[in-house]
Amino acid sequence: MARTLHALWRRTVEADPGAVALIDASTDRTWTRGELAEIGREWAAAHAKAVAGRRVIFAEANGPEWLRVFLGLLAADATAVALDPSEPCAAQRMLAAEADAAFLWSEGKLEAMQARRGSSRGGACLLKITSGSTGTPRALPFTDAQMAADSRQVCRTMGIRPADLNLGCIPFGHSYGLGNLVLPLLLQGTAVVSGASVLPQALAGAIQRWRPTVFPAVPALLRGLAEAEIDPRQLKSLRTVISAGAPLAPEIAQGFRRKFGLGIHNFYGSSETGGIAYDRSGKAALTGRSVGRPIEGVTLAFGPGGRFTVRSAAVGGKGRFRPADRGVLNPNGELVLLGRTGRMLKIAGRRLDPAEIECALRSLPGVQDALIAPHPDRADSLAAAVATTLSVTELRERLRVRLAPWKVPRKFVTMESFPVSPRGKVDARKIREMLGQPAAPRRSRDTDR
């Protein structure tokens, strides 16, 4: 029988209870494995009778309190449902209903919720909540074995070792944070630095002080570091820098490499599947040619139109899932994303995939990101939101030499950078509002890490 995450964590603690497990940069407090295990046991002892076999939703910032509640839920044989701590109270209650949670952990106490179906564990150790960036979020159940498989596949592919120190800026409860930060700690003892400010100069100072070796990040953080007045020597402890959660513009990867001498490794996945592909060399990110090759343990099967199915021991449900993205493998065996299904538009009687224009825009020097939508006022026309230093005139002129006239957007909204959600993902809903578009209806997919 496969071991539970709690049993695997106990084994890690017993191997070396005095080893550093967590550095809380906000308080300068260092926690050992044994100390984290103890506060988890204390939480379970106080609440196990109520929560055993039930779903419990909680929203805590990265750090010892997040781990206290999570480890306590695992010890109590409950199902953990982690939310982003920036979610307002009303949203937390809405998400608790979506997850059919029996309890909400808030302000240091359990609040009983109206669970519809008894909120039983049902074999799931945790539920992932999709970001909800384009509509109603969903609760995705995962077993201990699926979560452990995702982290093991990630660690083997990325070379994350027990002796490494992870920089924990991405939310612990997000699929990306679970696979790259929380589970490597539980399964192999890879310690985490949490609580560091994400402002570029402060973040660089925290890296210089605590000397992490692995940095799972999002493009917005990496862009801030590349553009800030920072001594490159402050980041010299880093060996592996990872980008996921949103498309990484080649300009960011190029600027980061020039400044710090470090390549950025693209990482692609989904809430439903865990990790899918990884750029092992860090070279693909410099040109944006791909998101890397499938990670160890993952196989991809391609069908008509570029739709592909992901299979691995980490995939929720029956072990296979078909994301909304379309793609193809290039001659190097790397996954090249071609856009998402269901986005086809009809312009002047002709069908068009917005991804074609978005890719053309992202390939322009001076453009970081782009999003295409129907024009809000003119039929058979397009609108574009572009994160760029170029003027609208320059964008139009450069697109005209690459695209047919009917494909060039009539309306442009330009900005320095795209707004992002608290999880570091591009806030597509806010961008569509800038373009005068209603929020897109939620598809049943949450693709990317």
C-alpha cells in the first residue's frame, strides 16, 4: 500500500529531526524538521476529532503557520484545501462552498460550513482550487500518491536535491508551489526560505543573505529583478531559476541572462496534471521556441488539431487529461504551444486563431506579452492588449509586414506590463475589461502552473 504524505513526512523527520526545514525571512526564525512536525502534531491533537475525514479550507501566507495547518490536516487524516491568503473573507466562503468543505480555518479557529455531501475525504489528501482568473473556480481532488508522484517527477527532472534550499515566493497552496516547494520538503527534506519581500531590491537582499539555490518564480518577479538596480553578485547562490504560471517573454530571459549570467528554465503544467514540460537547458526561453521537453514520467499523445493528452502518475482522476492548449513536438522533442482550443474567431467571414497574432506580437523586440480579443465596437475587427515599450504606430507598422491586413488589430491598448493575480498569473479578466470585453466564461481547464 502506498504511503500517505503524512507517513512520508514522518520518515523525512525521523531521518534527521534537527535538519533545517524552513527559514522565515520575515522573522529571521529558522525551523527544523522536528519543530515543524511538532506544531503540526499540536494542531492535529487540538482539532482531529472535528476534522478527521472532512474537507477543511484555509488561507495562510507562506510560512510556519501555513505548514502548521497543512501538516496538522495531514496528521488528522483530513483533506486540505489551500486558498490564496489575499482572498477576501466573502470569497473564502464562496470557495469553501465550491469545495464542499466542512470547515473553514480562519483567524486561528475552525468555522463550521454547510457541506452538501458530507464532505468526506474520499481518498483525496487535498483539493487544488483553480485560479478562477477567467470565471468560476473548481475544486480538483488529488490522492497522496498523485501528489507524491508530481513532486518526484519535478525533482528528478529539475535536479532538485535534499541539500538544496528553495526560495518560496510562489504560494504554497498553488499547484506550482505544492509540487516545487511543499512536497520536496515533505518527501526529501528540501528546505524552503519563505516570507521574503518580492520587491526586487529586498528580494535580492534576501537571496544574498539566505543563499537559496533554487528559485521557482513567475515572469513578473524575474522581470522586476532583471530591470532593477541590483548587484548581480547578490544572486550568485542561485543554480536553477524556474519560470511558470504565465508565458515568459524572451526579452525577460535574455535580460536576466545578461545581467546575472543565469538561464531561466521554462516550466509548463496544469492544476489537473501537475508538471508537463520543462526546458532543461534554459536555452528555449531565450527565443521562446518551446516550453521544453516532457518531464520524467510524463507522456504526451497528440490528436487532430494539436490537442494532446497528458498521462502520468501525477494526473488527477484516471491518470490522463487533455488540456485546453494545442501543441506539437518540434524536432528536438520540445513542446511548442500553438494556442488554446475554443478561441477561434470569425473575422470578415474567415476563421482566425488569436494565438497567431499573439505570437506575432510577442516575437517583436520591445513586446513582453499580448492578448487578442474581438473589437468591442467594430464587427469583423480585432483588439489587442500589449505589454510593450513600443508605440501603437510602431506596433501596427511591424505587424503589417508579418500579417495580412485583416489580421492587424484595429484597437490597441498598451501598458508597461500586464496586471497579474496574487498568484503571479496574468489577470486575463482585467485585461479583457481594458479592451471593453466581458469576462470570458470559465472553461473546465486551468492550464499552466
